[in-house]
Amino acid sequence: MKNLKNWDNKTWLSSDRYIKKFCAFVETKKKLKRDTKILDIGCGRANIISKLAEKHNFTAKPTGIDVVKHQDVKHNIRFIKTSALKFLKRANKFDLIIVKQTIHLINKKDQFLLLKLCKNSLNKKGKLLIFSLKTKNNQLPVFKLFKQKLTISLKKDERIFKNIKKSLKKIKISNFNFKVNIKKNYYIKMIKKRFISCLLNMTQREIDIGVDEIKRNYKNQIKFTDSLICITFTK
Ligand SMILES: C[S@@+](CC[C@H](N)C(=O)[O-])C[C@H]1O[C@@H](n2cnc3c(N)ncnc32)[C@H](O)[C@@H]1O
């Protein structure tokens, strides 16, 4: 699959409001102290761990890893351009590991190993938080082909959840909800930049047809709730 480069490139997912709300959610799952060690797997531009670092001034900078290094990745964290498995095989221990909207991009065989390595890389009472799009009643605005691809992807996610449950056993499930209110043109720009993996392999013509559908079918102001499932594992 092609690399995902525009997921958090000036989208609601990188907005200050979203990042603050997301960080507050994380802090309901894990109490953060100055000496908390954090790893974000598939961190993108590292907006989340950067915001946590701003607030807590950790003694060790949070670590963010990603297979893509963006020019505008945040500087107040330790960024490593590498893949999750490669990193975890040699990693030190962490108190909090975040895997947000990334596990579905890792192949099935490697997902089991990823979970095992994450478990091994947690300190005692450490938390692993895995976030993924809510699979039922997902409200993401879509066009026909986008919907087909998203449905397939969400079915795959359901199978991933089952495997996570099998693999981690004692987990808790909760939801992170964020109310999005954006201009249609802004969302169209996100689609054109292929902000989500379902759009990555579409042809330019398929994207153009999809954009026309969005123009026809949605109001100028698009409102919906972006919902994620959060799987919490405590060591
Ligand atoms: C959908 S984005 C999510 C970014 C960020 N976690 C967020 O939620 O804003 C998925 C990220 O995972 C990264 N990624 C994909 N496969 C990876 C792997 N095997 N190891 C590390 N990062 C990976 C992608 O490059 C991308 O930045």
C-alpha cells in the first residue's frame, strides 16, 4: 500500500481542539507524571505526544515512530523513522504506548507480534491504548466508492478487534467521540489529498467522481461525529 501522508496535514485531526480533547481522553486512561515514558506508534506529525510533552514537561521526551518522516514533525519529541516491529524488537520499556489509527496498516501476521512486543515493552501497570475507527454506524462523510472501501476496511477492523481480544485477553473498551463541523470545501480538499487509507489506491478519475458526489450530496457545512474505539490493556 502507498504511504499515508496527509492524514494529519491541516485536517480536523490536527486541529488544536481535537488534539486537546484527545490528550484529555488519554489522561483519563493513564495518569501522567513527569517521569512517565511514552511511545506513539505511527505518530504521523506527532501532534498528540507533542501536546502531552508541552503540558507535562516529561523528564524523557516522548518517543514517536513512523515509517514516514514529515518535514513538519514536532520537535519537542524524539522521532524515529522506522517500522513498529523493527523498533519494538529493541525497545526500552514504556509506561504508555499509543497505537492510534495505525494497526490496520500493519499486516495480519505482524499484528500478533506487534501486540506481543507492545506487551513486553510495557512497564508494570503500563497501559497500551489502541484506537481505531468505530466500525458500527460510522458517520464519516463518504461517496459511493469510498463507502464500499470503508465498509470492507471496517469489516477487516472487526476481525482485528477479535484478534486483539484473543491476544491481550484482559482489555477494556471505550469510545472517543469528536464533533466535527467543517466546510464542504475543506473536506473536499482532504479527499483530494487522500487523507485516509481507503482513498490511497483510487485513480484520479475515481476521486474526481467522488468529489462531485460529495458536492451534490452534502450541505455547505458538514457536521458529524468522528468516533473511535479505544482498547485499553493494562500490564
Ligand atoms: C492513519 S495515520 C495515524 C497517525 C496518527 N497516529 C494519528 O492518529 O493522527 C497512520 C500512521 O501510521 C504510519 N504507519 C503505517 N505503518 C506503520 C508501521 N508498520 N510502523 C510505524 N508506523 C506505521 C503511517 O505512516 C501513518 O503516519
